[in-house]
Amino acid sequence: QVQLVESGGGLVQAGGSLRLSCAASGRTFSSSVMGWFRQRPGKEREFVASIRWSGGTTYYADSVKGRFTISRDNARNTLYLQMNNLKPEDTAVYYCAAKSRALGVVITTGTEYNYWGQGTQVTVSS
């Protein structure tokens, strides 16, 4: 069984930074794609970024490109999301997700992911 546990959320002022972490356990992820999604108040869940666990190829939603960076530490089995120049519209619950035996890295639909974390709240004040 795979477990994903997010941490690092909090309250930050607009223009500030946060780094989210997602600790993964329970299996190896060599053929997986890991992703970050978010759900803003009153909105549907949306794709943020994804990364191939092996090789590190990344893909971003246009709304975060240039501000957010997804990365992973293979040795620690941990996924990260560095968020810079945060805006009030980035306020959301952020979730990490994993898709096993994935092809490519452009996997933006939540239903394609097999495993999910519990989410961490990010609030950006203006």
C-alpha cells in the first residue's frame, strides 16, 4: 500500500514563498509519475505540476509556470513543490498524487492517479 503525506502548508503574504513536501512510502516509484494538484475554494481540483520519478522530466500548468518548481529526492522518497511569488489566487488545499507505471509526464487528470495524500492548506494573504 502506498502512503503519501504532505507537509509544509501555511499562511504567507503575497509575494512570499513556501515549500511543500510529500513523503512517499510503501513501494518503489521508478516507473511512476508524481503530481501536485490543488483545490481552491469553490473550485474543482486542478493540476499544478508533474514529474517523472525516474529522470525528473517535469510539466507545469500555465498558471504556475515560472513561479513553482516541482522536484523529487529519490533517496528520501520525497516530492517537493517550491512555490515562489505566491498570489492570493494560489490559496488552496494542495495534494500530492502518484500514478504507477506511467508513460510520459503530461498527466493532468486527477482520475489517472492511483494514490493521493490528505492535502495541506496554503493560504496567501494580500
